[in-house]
Amino acid sequence: MHLFSFSCIKRIVPALVFAAISGFVLLGFYQDLLYTIHLRTPFIEGSLFFDDLFNEPFGLMKWVGCWLSQLCYYPLLGAIALILIWTLSYFLGLKASGLSTRWSALFLLPLSCLLLGVVGIGYWVYIIKEYGLFFSQSVAFLLMLSVLCVVKDYVLPRNHSSFIVLLIAILLYPVVGWFSFLFVLCVLPALIRTNGLKALIILLAILSPTIYKYILFDGTSNEMLWRAGFPLFDDQAVFHIRQSVPYILLAITTLAIFVFSAFGEKHNERSESTSKRGIYVYAVVTLLVSAIAFLGVWQFMFKDYNYLAEMRMVKYSLDDNWQKVVEEAQQTSRPSRAMVVLKNIALMNTGELGDRSFQLSNDGRDIKNPDSLNVNSMQIAAPIIYYNYGKIVFATRWATEFAVTYGYSPFVLMNLCRSALAKGETKAAERYLTLLHSHLFYVDWQPKPVSPLIKELDSAFADVLDSDGNNAENYLINIFSNSSESGWATVREIALFHSMLTGEPSLFWPCFIAFAQVEPDQVLPLHYQEAYCCFMERFPIEMPFKVKINDSTVQNYVSFRRQYQVLKDAGYDNETIGEALRGKWSGTYWWHTSFGRSRY
């Protein structure tokens, strides 16, 4: 009994180590990713959604993956679900492969590939077309291992086991897709040991796509039949291999373990438990494999502060929690373009646009992406951006495009519902709300009331669907910087702000005069004072009224220009000067218009 218990403990230890690694990575760094997974994964109750997915192999796994993705509404719950699936896969893998205790840690390698498939996804999370990806692969792997356990105990000892395995593989194909091929390869070594080369007959399972094309998936393309749920990543007809590598390694490491277990040296459990050498080998293998698993995940997981900060800002924006958006913007001096736009929307709503926008940096960085994937603020937050600028038709158009391309996720349904309410289309809003209420954690969700600012912006412009060139920021700058004649005070301020971003005096001065003349006796917000100093020096005009500017603002501008000229006379180029002046002046409009505006 003591020996049995010690052997069990040795098998449990690697599982606990991997659970700790997974919990540390998922909950320590990627809670925002887990939440975004639920937000961007479609799931709709009813037969229509299920039938649509089941029109291709692996469809059931996708449906299960979509359902389980709902759990990531609470990142802790989503992480626990994934860790439980992987832990169960570990024990089933040991049983199915017959791997001896001393080598049990080897099964952490395929599990670490599944973990990396989640945390290494990067910006593909916004444009992934593989429904339920983050759970479906793990669930299918678990199901494959379960069937392998059954085959090992009840099929392999029988006569004609090769034919039975072939039948099982063919039956598995519509359920687990490409894992049915991996199932065949994993069971083949054990079959060869018992049946010799006759076992090769099970390779006929490769014909499963051809068989099912005529009996179940007659309307499915050949590509989908042969892919069979294997994650391939393509964007505008460009294939990206990077995100598929974890699943390729999953197949290779799993197959290698089954081959090693079938043809490698065998040791009985008792000798392993009592032998000092056996314990030493077990300890070395466990430590080494655990280190490889952790370091491999750590090295290749997608690490970028802005990547996760964008997710938090989107979450807060959907809840109109503008103070949280501003607080998030305060955490970095080098935000992405999406963060800049969401931050400015937040400041519009808190009334601080003219005093804090450039202090919190408008110098947006390009998205950090290891491959050529074309993702920008449009894929991240286009419906939110347009909705909060009162361009409801554009918000609806982008949310609808997301629905058609990526499915009716909570993100899509929330944006469609809010846009419908903003246009007074209550019946359409109720339809979207009904779909959203079918999600586990949105049963009581109700949209926030349409804010007065959105109503003003919506009323100030003809909300027509013209071309935005797939660039909301430039489109909105162009619209608002040419809107100096608006009768709404809030619109005049937003027009002034966006005219400042253009750097064009022909746009700035009409917007500035229209805004400043509303209350000419009041001191202007800080950044509008800075813009006035800058434009008055470079493009002076005769003002129709006196503008109140703080002496400190004028003195700071003089100091900035003096430092700039010193560096210019020393022969430094503009980029070098900009970096030299960034520390002291990057929070001013002067620095932005001199060095940051080209980043739009």
C-alpha cells in the first residue's frame, strides 16, 4: 500500500507543477486576455448556431469551446476550467500511453503547447475565425485521450483489433476532426507491437474526409474537410505559421511520447519506487521537463503592456467607466493608437480634454506584432469609437461587419444594442438584447443610457455612411476639424481639439475663434493656450477679441523653443531632438505638433 501511494504521489507531482505554471501565467498575466476571449467568442443558444457549426468536422468541439469560453467572463473561472481540462488530460495521457512513472513529466510538453496556444495568440484574438479555439483544442485532445484509454484496455487485447481501431478512427473524425488522425498515429505503435505490419491498415483512416464528404458534409469545402479543425491563421490570403506552431508541436510531442512508451525500455513500478536510481531519474526528468515547459511558454507567450491595457480600456469603455479609462491611460507614456483614441473619448466625457489629453500622451505607438498581421484600432474598438463620437451608422456598420466575419459575440451584440437604442430603434435593440441574454453571465445585462454628449454629437452631423478608409481616427479628425460653425458648445471644443491634431492653421483658427468667443473672459484650458502660442508664433492673425493666456504658458513655450533651437543649431535631426525633449515636454501640445503628429 505504501509503495502504491508513493507511486501515485510521483505521478501527481508533475500535474501539480503544471497546474501551478498555468495558474501563474493565466492569472498572473493574462486575466484581461481571458476576459477578452469571452467577449470576442460568439455563442447563441438554439439549434441554428449548433447546426451551423456541425456542418463541418470538429463542429461539436467548436460549439463546446464557444460554450466554455463564456466562463472567461470571470477570468478565475475560465482559468480553472482550462487547468482542470489539462490536468485530466495529463492523467488520461499517462494511462493511454502506458508511460512509466519516472517519465510521467514528459506529458507536460503537449500540455504546455496547449497553454502556449492561448497566451501566444497575440492580436489574432481580435480577428480569429476559429470559433471556440481556446477551449475546443483542449477538449478535443482530452476526448482523444479518453478514447485511447478505452482502446488500450478493451480493444487492443482482442482479435482483429486493427479493424476495430480503424472503425473507431473513422467514427471519431466528425467529432474531433484532425485529432482522429493523431489518434491513429498514437495507437499505431502499440498495434505494430501486437499485430505487426498488418496494423498499418488503420492508416486508411486518412480517407475519412472523403467518406464523410458524401454522407454528412456534402456542402463543406475540401479545405475545411482536410483541415478538420486544425488551427490555421490567415489574414487577407496571407498564411501565418507562428500561431499554428503550438498545435504542430502538440501533435509531435504526443506522438513521440506514445512511440517512446511503446518501444522504449520498461520498468516495473515497484523497482522505480524503491530504487535510488529510479527516484533520481524521476527527479531529474521532472525538474528538467518542468523547466522546459515553463521557459518555453515564458519565452514565446505574447508579452506587451499595451496589448493588455487595450483590453482593459475596451472593457471599461463598454461600461462607460471613463474614470477607469483615464486611470489606465496614466499608467504608460507610450500608448498605442487605440489607447490614445479611447483615452481622448474618456476625457471628452469627463470634461478634461483640453487640460489633460497631451499630458497623457497623444504620441501613439504602432502595435507590437511579431508577424505581418494587419490589426489596428479598428479591429480593437471601431464600434466603440464611432458610437462615442455620435457616428451611430458607422458604429452599426462595423459591429455588423464583425458579426458577419467573426460571429455574434457579446462585444458585437452589446455594440449593436447600444447603437440601435441611440437611433431609437427599440425593436432591433430588443432582438440583440434577447440574443445577449442567452449567454450565461448576461441574463440581466442592460445597456447604459445614451449620454447627452452622444445625443449632441449625433444631432450636430448628418449621420451618413460614407467612406472612412478603414481609419476612424483620420476620418474623425477630418470631420470635426471642419466643423467650426457648429452651434453646440461641446462640439465646438471637440472641433478645436481635432483641428489642433491636423496642425493646419486654416482649420485651427476658425475652430479656435468659434470656441474661445463663447466665453472670452475665461482663461482657456491649458492645451488650447499652448496651441494658441504655437500657432500665433508660426501663423499669426489679427484676433477679433482679446484672449486670456497664462504668463507661465507663454514662458514655457519660449523655453521649449529655445531648447529646440539650441539642438537644431547643433546639427541634430528632428527625431533625435524629439527624443531629447520628450522627458520634459512630451506632455505639451508643442512637443506633439513638432514630433508626434507624424505618427497618426
